[in-house]
Amino acid sequence: MFSQHTQVYRGLLRELKRSSLPPHKINPALSSNFRRLAEQARRSNSVLEDLTNALIFLAAQREHRVLLDRYNPLVDLTAEERIHATARRVLRCDPTSISFDSTGKPKVTSQDTLNSLSIAAKNLVDLQPVAFPTETVYGLGALALDSSAASCIFSVKGRPPDNPLIVHVSSPDMLHTLLPSSFKMPQSYELLMRRFWPGALTLLFPSDPNTIPSIITANQPTVAIRMPSHPVARALIALVNAPVAAPSANSSGKPSPTTAEHVRRDLSGKLNVILDGGACDVGLESTVVDGLQEDGKIRVLRPGGISVEDIQETLQEGIQDHALIPQVLVHRRDYRDKELEAAPTTPGMKYRHYSPAAPVTLLMTTSAPPEKVVPSKAESFLISLKNEIKPSAFVKFGVLVLTNSILGTLTFPVVDGVEWLRYELGPVDDPSVTARRLFDGLLTLDQQGVDMILIEEVTETKEGLAIMNRVRKAASEVRWITF
Ligand code: TXA
Ligand code: MG
């Protein structure tokens, strides 16, 4: 039978051992102090009481830690990091657990997803911005009809205030609450919405200044509206039951995010909630269309997820009288508008866009060079590149290439002090894969700390048009090469 003081003393030694880091050695100074106290405890009840309390305290601490370990994955973080991490949450949403009834009301079968959506919806209603997935890219959403909520978008992104926002709706009914009563829907819009909504098509509508705050339209007479098809985006908008303004969820000027991780890396600390619904399907932003001009023509202000070919086909199939089929014009390809180009309303015109930290060089491999430009041989171009940028240092080049193109199948030269980091953009004949991978490619290579990114041109048909639109804006230099 041990005396009480011996039991307490041994208990204390056990707790000290458990509370120390592996290999669980007790600090000798502590141990000798406790031995001395234990000796005193033989003679004094109050010292015994103090030691017993110390034992209870240490045991409670250990139990608390075990509980934290079991329930809190953030236990290894410092207190400050823990506050940061729990306050700025990435919340999982399973898109396959969400369905919609015929009125657009969402049904969510996963409790976790419902919780995440509810937290995000509460933030939106409290006028806080929230990042969420759409089928195109991740959006940074805020209530569109509340100026102060919408203004947060500009501060989080560092977005210039004269660049208007797209308003997202979850149903045709919600769209109609935004339109002026006098507005008559053009037949072209009816056809395009029937075919592409919900989806990656943004349409310009006349803006009713009594409904749409001027911060959304940047004082333009029009407002850009789309109905996203991503279940998480639609469900979130339906839950708040109000239109949500959302630009891409990246700092202004950077490539758009296509995963929750891209958003976290860029904007973490500036947001309460990032909903993670997996990688975006389309990977490029929506196509922005203006069909409001008097001539009835369809003007593509920004090529995007819905191809010009698909828009043309929809109009041709839907309009019986061939004379009435509107022409589809792509800005900068089919028409120029100097005044428009100076204005920030034309997507990606006035401001720097899609640029990672590393400079991007566009490699033209199939298009004919402009007059007086002599293409370089691929091999010699690649060998000389290091000398052009950092002759005396180690250089990492990121290379975005198509899997089966001539450049993509080329063995890159071994050059002293050069590392080639390759990221594949999919096969030549499937631009939808390239669209899905482009922004991830730029962001991944940037994350890997490359000094320069080389990117191969793609053919400008279907998604290729939107891809090259983004690549041209990302690139600070264009070079022509031959094989
Ligand atoms: O796919 C998308 O469109 C994504 C997702 C989140 O929905 N959003 C997006 O938003 O790309 P943002 O802000 O990054 O690009 C929207 C572009 C802007 O560049 C702006 O110039 C143009 O749409 N825009 C907005 N309102 C406009 C208007 N009234 N007239 C002309 N262009 C407008
Ligand atoms: Mg953007």
C-alpha cells in the first residue's frame, strides 16, 4: 500500500512524462523539485493538497489535448494560426448531393453540404463576400442589390471601381425581377437562354437604376446577367433568394481560379468562407454577349465557355426566316470599337489580365508570322533563352504545351543551369481540355517558382478562341518558332 503522498508524487511524474515530447524524458530540474515537494508533503497536508491540485491540473490538460487531437485537426497550429484557420474556412460541398425541382428550389441530401451552403448563405445575408464554385471559374460573390456588400468585392479583389460586375441569378423568375418592365426580350436572347442557361453565357440587359446599384454597372446603361449551372452556385443563390454579383475570385490582374485551393492561396485571410465544390468543368469565364444594339447583331464582347460556333448554330436553328438570323460578331476579331476599347466595360481591355507573377511568352508554332518577323528554329530558341533572361543564374522555365503537338512531343534540349517544368494542356484536337487546364497550368507553374512561362498557341476555333484571348492578355511577349 502506497502512502497518499507517494501516489500523488508518482502520478505527477507520470503526467510530466506524458506531457513532454517523445521520447518522454522528464526535465531533471522539474523532477528534483517535485521530489523535494513530495518529501515535504509527507509532513504537510497543505503541500500534499497543492501537489494533488497540480496532478489534477496536468491530467485535465492532457485529456483536453487528447480531445482536441481527436476533434480538431488544427491542434498543431499556434494559437494565432488556429484563429486564422478556423475563421477563414474552406467548406466542402458535394455538387452531386444537390438537385433542383422544376421551380429551381434546391434539394440537398448531404448534411455537410447543406451546412456549408447555410454558412455561406448566412455570410452573404450578413453582407460578407463568399467564394464559390461555378462551372466556369470560382466566383467572389456578394449580394448584388446591396451597394455596401458589392463594394466588398472591389476591396477584396483590389478591383478598379469602373469595371462592372456580372449578376448571377438562380432562376428565370429572379432574372425578371431585375429587368425594367418596359423591356421586351429579343428573340435571339430567348433562343440563347433556352439553349445555354443555366450555363457559361452572360447576356447584357438594360439596367434599371432603381433596382441595380450603380456600383454593379459602373454607371453603364446595361447590366450583365448570367445563370450559372454549377449546383453549388445555383443552390447558394437560391438559398439567399437574391441575385449575387460575382467576378472571378482572384486578385485583380491574376489568372482566374479554377479550384478552391487557387482561391485560398490568393485570397485567404480576406474571406470568411470559400466553398469547395471541386475543380471547375469549363475552366474559362463565361462568354459575354451584347444583343441589345439597334442593328440586332450579336456582339461577343468576351469569348468564353460557350463557343461562337454554338451561338451561331443556335440562332440558325431557332430562326426560320434566314434573313432575320442576326450576325454574330466577335470583338477585335470581326469589329473594332475604339471608344469601347478605352472603356473598362469591354472585358479585359483596359486593365492587366490573367497574368501570373512570372512573365509569359506566347510561342506561335503554326500561325504565319507578321511581315519582317523571321521565326527562330525551336531548338536554338530554347537553347538561347537562358542567356536572354539570366545568363549567370539557374533558371526554371515553365512550359505549357499540348500533349501531341510538335512542340509537345519535342525533347527539350539539355542546357546547363536550366530546368524545364512541363505542364500538359491536353490533346491538339480537344480545346475543351486546354480550357479546363489553362489557368491551373499558369497558377501551378507560378507556385513552383518558375522564372518564365512559355505557352504554346492553340487553334482559334471553338474554345480555342477564348483560350487565345486569355493567353494573349497573359503574355508580355510573342515569339514565332519553327521546327
Ligand atoms: O464566368 C464568369 O463570367 C465568372 C463567374 C464567376 O461567373 N465571372 C467573371 O467575372 O468572369 P469578371 O468580373 O471577372 O468578368 C466580367 C466581365 C468584366 O470584365 C466586365 O468588363 C464585363 O464582364 N461586364 C460586366 N458588366 C458589363 C456591362 N454592363 N457591359 C459590358 N461588359 C460588362
Ligand atoms: Mg475576372
